[in-house]
Amino acid sequence: IHLFLSVLSVFILAAAGVAAYDTAVTEFPKLFSHVEEYDALQKIILTVLLIAIAAELGLLLLFHRTSAAVEVIIFVIARKIVTPDITSLDLLLGVAALSGLLIVRFYYLPGKPK
């Protein structure tokens, strides 16, 4: 099972690398086109957070750290907070959950945060 998880994490990390390259090549030039810069920036932020989720998930499968699991959840909540069609209650709950997870990450998990 460790071999399967290692191969799966390598595939996920490779996919995150390809997605990062694709985002850098196709999405960043849209910021300088002077048409819908806000929408382009929002799409880039959502895509970068999705890539970060994939990379953290790959690291979680590879190293089995508790801090990596918390970081995956932090990125998922952060991505949800950034979406444009969020209600104020969702935003409030997301901020509360994010701050709670950050407190857990920095004060209650073993090891020094980097």
C-alpha cells in the first residue's frame, strides 16, 4: 500500500506541476490585456489555491503528517472563501474555521511550523 500511495502522490505532484506551468503560460498574460482584470485575477487565485491543494494532498499521501492534513483543509477553506458567489454566513463560518485551524496548526501540532 505504501508503494501505491507513493506512486499516487508522485502523479498528483506531477499534475500540480503541469497545472502550475499551464496557469503561468495561459492565465498570467490575461492580467495585462486590460479586459476584465478582476475576473482574470480571481481565476488565477482560485487556480493557484487548487494547485496548492493538489500539492499538499500529494505531500500528505507521501509523508503522512498531521500538519499536512491541516494545511490541505486550510487551503480548501481559503479557496471557498475567495469564490465570488459566497454568502456572508459562509464567509463568517469560513473565517472562523480558518482561524481555528491556524490556531491548531501553530499552537497544538508537534514540531515547529515553517
